[in-house]
Amino acid sequence: MRQWFEDCKKALEDVTGEFTVMVDMRKMKTLLPDSKTILEEDQKHFISKGGVGSAVIARDVITRQQQRNIAVRSGVSNSEVYIDGSQPDWGKRPWTGL
């Protein structure tokens, strides 16, 4: 998880201005406490670099709720939408969250 965070920071080094991201979490399982802390840190970094919104594709209700809880703590919850990635036609279904 720490390497992922470092990769994210590197990807944002030259970013200027506002931006949005889509995060595919369909392969992510429930996070351990240390990983939750790193994800929260990443979301705060996202905001500091100009991130204004994100769409999160979650694999199930548990990982979606976990992501929502982390988003509340990091301050991104008002700009995050969630996509139910558990369905084969997830790309055609409505988003929820804002």
C-alpha cells in the first residue's frame, strides 16, 4: 500500500490545476488499519494537489462503505461518487454518492 501511495504521489508531481480521478477498487479487499491510514493520507494529498472529485468503482457494499468512512475522515466525501462494480453491467448503472 505504501508503494502504491508513493506511485500516486509521483504521478501527481507535475499536475497543476484542478483534476478528477476514477479509482477501480474491484480487486481490492477489505483494508487493514495501516492501509486505511495510508489511503486517507493519499486522499489528503489528492486534495492538496488540486483534486476536486473522484469516482470509485467498489467490488461490494463492504469495500464501498469502508471507502466512504475513509473519505469522511480525509475530507473528500462530498466530492466522491460510488459505482457498484459487483454487477457485470456496472458501467451502465447509475452512480451514487454526491
